[in-house]
Amino acid sequence: MSKFLKYDDTQVVKYDSVILAVIYTIGHILIAIACNRIITGATLDMAAADAFIEPIINGFWFYLLLVYVKTNIEERINNNSITFISNAKLGIYLAIIYTIGHILIAMTCNRLLTGAPLNLAAIDALVEPMVNGVWFYLLFEVFNKYKGSNKAYSGKNNIDQSEKTFNTSKLAPINNKKDTD
């Protein structure tokens, strides 16, 4: 029991992943605005609106697909009314359906919010995710190089907290009791 109480549960959200996600999200929004402005010629306010509204709608699309479509397709597979898809390959089919829907949503939002011609909205819906993929890769590589050069991340000076001393968290003091058993 004492080892469990020594676990610092704030480590789950401590700095690395949260900071990286925030940096990526800010970059993603800025890239979406820039691509929209460059490709469609949208005004800054309309490009920004599209950069915020379209991902929210895609989040609902993702939820709808995951909850309703997946369940419906799984039932049909199990009842043998769909034979060309197996449960093992359901993920790839859902990814394809999601991607097609994502592109259609991006094009529609761009067209409705910025008034861009459909061909430019389509180009933006295809180019912007590719640029964000490059952004993700670059951020990931830079972060890994930082982790490799930083002694705190390298593991050379880390102390096993289960056997040695540990830092208590001010955010979760109940779960950070020192050997009270």
C-alpha cells in the first residue's frame, strides 16, 4: 500500500505531453488560418473563424462515426448482412469514412464561412492537413532532440522514486503521503 501512496499522480499530466499538445494546437490553428488566407484569399477574421469552427464540427463527426456508425456496422457484420468487412478491418474502413467526411466538412465550412470558390475550398481541405502533418513531424523531432540532450529526460540522473525520496505534489496531497502505513 505504501508504494501506491508514493505514486505522484500528477506525473500523468506533467509538462511534456500537455505542453507539446498546446504548442501543436496553437501551431495547427495558425497553419489553418495561414493556409486559408493564402489559398482562398479569405479575410483574417473569416479564416480564424474557420480554423476554430471546422475542428469542432469534425469532433462531432468523429463522435457520430465512433458511436453510431461503428455500432451499426458491427451489428451488421455480426448478423452477416455485411460480408465484405470483418471486425478485424473495421478500423481502416472507419478511418476512410472519417477522412472523406473530414474533407467534405472542411470544404463546406470553408465555402460557407469565407465564401471561397469550391475548388479553392477543396484545395485548402487537402493542403492544410498535409502542412499540419509536417508541423507535427517537426515538432515531434525537435521535442525528441530536446529530451535527448536534457539530463532531466535522459534517465542518467533520475532516481527510482519507489526506493528513494520523492517529491510530493501540492495538487494531490492525499495521494502523496510518505510511508504512513
